[in-house]
Amino acid sequence: MVGYGFMGAAHSHAWRTAHRFFDLPQTPVLRTLAGRTESSLVAAAERYGFERTTTRWQDLVEDPEIDVIDICTPGDTHFEIAMAALAAGKHVLCEKPLANSVEESVEMAAAATEASSRGVRSICGFSYRRTPALAYARQLVAEGAVGEIRQVRAQYLQDWLSDADAPMTWRLDKDKAGSGALGDIGAHIIDLAQWISGQEITTVSGTLETVVPTRPAAGTAQGLGGTGDTSGERHQVTVDDVALFTARFASGALGSFEATRMAQGRKNAMRVEINGSAGSIAFDFERMNELEIYDATAPAGRQGFTRVLTTEPEHPYAAAWWPTGHGLGYEHTFTHEIADLVRAIGEGTDPSPSFEEALQVQHVLAAVEASSADGSSWQKIDPPSPTSQESTR
């Protein structure tokens, strides 16, 4: 694994746990952890359970005993690491968004397709797909539970940058992160909206806003944010704090999207609602074990949203865990991701979301940025992904 921060911790937990709860064809071994700072790296490897460390990610590519490379680094490094790993015949898990540009993502998707012909598997880390309630929502939509989809609304609301003196981090530097709230959390709801609905976004009109233009260069980190040193210099924020856009899907259905890290009181409110001719489905990750379902075909006296606790053995992934009603947490989405990846490697199949599907998300991100720069003009998703429509169904 390359990287040992927030995502490194989540992925490590998943690699250690997946085979203990799911019947997998192979057992993951945490061989080597790579990172830049040796002292922190060694401590992380001991904490996460890796056998050894290196400050050169190239060592992972060159090690014949390593089968899978997990990329948990900022977006500006994804391209180089993933391309080298695929060329060397290593299976790859790459965190989202796939890269910092459409151009790099196109090359990565092409390399992944070529590698697949050699039996090399790849997956992009849109982990929220593995939330049981959301996987169940996709299943219900595919079965026709909401009828013809008319509207999709999606929000990802956080507040960790609401303090104007929160310190500067790599997530606020466009060269490293690619974009701000749009790519960091907006990418998740773009992927989910397309995956659950089974439709691609075809056009967008968006607005990006940087609410706080500078941040303290130094400070004390806590979680994603922290406390900045207000007595020192401030650095320029080069990404968006807030992203708003409307969209049209392939069927003509309308979508509205909001991604912000400035929503006071919202910690990780990732919300998706789909309204159709026969009903609606609504989800909020801050209540991640629940799905709300509205059946518009029910008799008038019995209409209303029904709260479904998605912890029954019949719900996706739930049978591997606890008795009914004993909820799952954020970390379980990553465990499910690893379980699906290991199973795909063992079966010789390509897991989802593929790099091609992740490329489609990258096209949407780029179109939103272009729209915002052009007075929120409508932008076509160009070119549309040739295969991701099929793979999301």
C-alpha cells in the first residue's frame, strides 16, 4: 500500500478484516507499506500490521512477491503509480478520483483495459457503493420500485473547513488534489447517482466557489481539519469550497448536486434521493443503516416513507456480519470493497467500479469546472464513456 493517512488507515483495516468475515478465494497478506516520511511510516506499519516499509513506492512495483498495489495517496500521484503497477502486472486499487485530469484518466483507463487482457484487475475506490442500504437502493431501482426516474438529487455536506482559520492542507492545493469539494466529495455523489440510477450524466451547469481564499500555512491537524496558527503566514487556497450543479441524465431526468465543506453542523451528510413515477428512495449516510422507501402505488391511506433497517441477511453484504439490527459503520464499506476485489481476482473477473467508470466521473468533474468558468453555461459530457453505461447496470 502507498500512503498511510486517513485512507491508509481505512484500507488497512479492510485488508486485515475482509477474509475473516467473507469466504474469499485468497487471504490478503500486508507485505509492504510505502510513504515519504520514514519515522511516521514505521509507526504506521506497526499500527496497521504491515511486515515492512519503504520510502520508494517503486519498490512495491519491483517486488515479485507483491500481487496487489493499493494507492491511498493524493491525486497528483495516482497516474504514475497506477501506470507503473499495471505495466508490471500488479492488480491495482486506486482511491478516487482516478486522477487530477481527464487526460491522465484516459490513459489510466486504457492501461487498465489492456492489463485486463493479461489477467490484471483494477478498481477505483468509490467505497460508498458498498454501503448495504445504497446497494439495496440500486437493486430496488433496477427492479422498477420507483418507476420511471424523473429527478435525482444528491448532496455531500461537511463542515470541517467552516472555520476560516483551519490550516492549509494538501486537499486545498489544486496541484495535489485536482479540485476541492467537487472532486473530493462531489465525485462520490456523481458516481452514486449514476450507479444507482443506471444512467450516465450527459450535460451539466455548475458553479464553484472558494469561500475562504487563504488559510494559515501552519497549525495542528485534527481529523481532516485542525487549528491553524493565525500568527504566521497564510497560503492561497486554489480549489473550491462549494460546488453546485444541475445535470441532465441520459433518459432526460434532471439532477441537482451540492458538495460543500462549509455546511456548519453537517459532519458527513452524504445524501441521495431518487424520485420516480412510482415512488421515491432516500438515503443519508449519517443514518447509514437505513433506507427510506416511498411507494406511490399504495392506497392513499397507507402512503408515506417507510424506514427500512438494512441489516437483514437479505440485504447486500449484511449476512456476513452481525445479528439483525446491529448496525455497520463507515469502515465496513472498505471491507466490502476489499472482499469484492479479492473475489474478482480469484475468479478472474473485472471488479466494479472500473477505471472506465471512474473516467466517466472525471468527465463530469471537468465539465462542471468548465461550466463554472464560463458563467455556468451548459456543458456536454464529452466524450461520453463508451463502456461505463453498460457496466453500471
